[in-house]
Amino acid sequence: MPADLAVIGLGHLGLPLAQTAVARGIATIGYDPARATDLAGGRLPSDGTEGILTAADVRRMLARGFRPTTDPAQLGRVRTAVICAPAPPAADRSLDLSQVAEAARALAARLRPHTTVIVESPAYPGTTEEYVRPILESGSGLRAGRDFHLAYSPGRLDPGNRDHGYAGTPKVIGGITPACTESAAAFYGRLTDKVVRARGPREAETVHLLETNYRHVNMALVNEMAVLCHDMGIDLWDVIRCAETKPFGFHAFRPGPGVGGHGVPMDIPGPARGARPLRMVELAQQVNDRMPQYVIQRSATLLNEHGKSARGARVLLLGVTYKPDLADQQGAPAQEVATRLMELGAAVSYHDPYVPSWQVLGHPVPRADSLYEAAADADLTILLQHHRTYDLQGLAVKAQLLLDTRGATPAGAAHRL
């Protein structure tokens, strides 16, 4: 049966798009060889998609006609196809576009004239025209801009954000021709309250670059401020509380044990084409990369001040996901913090209501069943992620030592980053 929309890649970008489209009455299929079988059975894949949607959400989507599939032939029967395949960081910190290429090849072999193809995957400026377009054209024998529409729209959804949902978040669109832009805008106009037209796909891709780097640079600034203020005996959290009352020229960011998530900072804004590196972004990444080690340094100092050594210390980690109230662990600093603690000889355990099991260095980490008992037993408890279920005031009373890396505990109740 033909569908209006195919979402290719059912992860943190694709699932919310499919959910919104189905809710708007758009006949939607979702193509994802790794996840479609679970989703078709009303189950969430155990790969971090928990928290983006619930199993009940998936079942409601299915009841409204959503069709997850592992059959690429279904891609040839849609009017609009949106590529939401992930582009995780490679070993050299560049974007790994291999899954985007696989998605484009799967679509190209079935692409029909007059289809609108939109790329939402993370991308360098130029990716849509210079990387995706040749795959689509060579695999289909069709020409972008003449036989089918092609555009880029950066993924902007903030998983778990209850204030800014899909409809209330403007969508930026940049097509390779004005007609491509308008076709993509007409599609997103059915889903969102506002569509913003960029001059072209390179501009739309650079929106993603700017927005992602903005986050990382500002987090690096406040992370450096955290170290400085601790050294000087200044309460940074009070500084931020006061600074954010300024009604212009300031947006509050808060320090943490590291920067996780799917948004990869890009200090080189494109594959080796003579693009000048973004020095500030490179420096910001270095600052943010040092934060897990700073957490270890503060932890060791706290233990020493209380007559204990990191070697043999019982350390409880609270919250091992990259965002509060989500199961997604993409890039979460908890992995590095746990690794470094283990290398120092500490006995590490963890608690996270969204992560039933956790491995570090290929070995399972013991999970605390009773949070308060575990905190009372641990020589040091480290809050890495503040889930809403945590009663931090009660926890501060029970814990022998509590290091709060998120500034979430009441003033004076714990040692803050």
C-alpha cells in the first residue's frame, strides 16, 4: 500500500518525526533494518531509544497505521523520503557518514520521479550536494532538481524537552533549487508551526554546524569557569543564578562532568577541502574532554581529605545517561569517569532508573538496587546526571560523601563541581 512518507532511520531523529507525521494523519512507513522488527512488535529497541518514545507511544503509532519495515522495496512507494540515519563521530572526530550512504543507496534503487528527498542526518556543509546527491542520482538514473526534489533540514529536536516539541520548533529548509525548497517546506508545513527557508542546502547544513558548535563552545566556557571558581573559592552556581537575570546578551549554561549527546562538534567544517579549522571549537573540545578527569581529580581530593584513598574506595555513580530522564547513553561522560576510577583501583557501582545494566571496559558494573543503602555504604557518591526521580536532599543526608557535578543539590548539602 502506498504511503505519503518514508522515514529512513528510526533513532533519535526518525522516531519523533514518524510519531508527529502519524499523529497528523500522514501515512508513514519507517525503514530501519536494525530497529523495525522490534518497533513493529510494539517494543522499543534496547539501544538508547527508550525515553525518546515509550512502548505505549509506539503502540499508538502502530494503531494509527505506522508501518516499520526492513524491506527496502517499500521505499519506492512514497511521495516524501526523509533520511534520518545517524552520523556518529569517527575515531578522528569527523562525522562517519557510512550509515547515511547506506540509507541513500537503499532509497536510490527505488527512487521514483517527483519524490521529495530530505536529509536530516548530521552533515558537513556540502554533504547533501556532494555526497548524498551523487549516490541518489547514480543509483536511480534520475537527476536531482529536475526529476526529484532534494533538500536538507537540520534535526533540531531536543529529546526529553517538554517545552519545545516538534510542532513548536521551527524547521529550517534548504533545497538545491527553489522548487526543491518549496516542496520540502510544504511537507514540513504539515508538521510544524513555522518553516524557515535557507538560501540553499549548504546554508541549512551550516545552521546545524553553528547550533552544535554554539552549545559546545558555551559549555566549555562555563566548564572552565567551574574550575576557576573552585580554585578561587567562588560559588559558580550563585554566579550563574545572578548572571541569568540579565535580560539581554546572556544565556545561561551550566557546567558538568563532560558533554554527551548526538550533536558532534565540528572544528573542521567539511572534509579536506581547504576549510580553515575553527580554532575556538577545537579548544572548546579540549576543555570539555578534560572534564571527566577533573571529576576524578576532585573525587580523589575529597577522599584524601576524609582520610581515604581512591584505591579500594567504594564509589557509587548516579545517572550514567547523557541527559536527564532519558536512557540514551550516547557520549555520556560516565563511561570515562568509571574507567578512570577503576584504573585508580576504586570499586565502582552505579544507579540509574533508566539503565538496567551497564558495562565498562567490557565488564558489567554492579547496579545498586537500594539507592539510599548504596549511598550510605559508598565512600563517595558522584551525581553525574540529575534524573527527576532522585531526592537529592534525602540523598545528601544518607551519603557519606556526595560530589554533585550538576549543581542540583541544595546549597551546602554536597560538594559541587
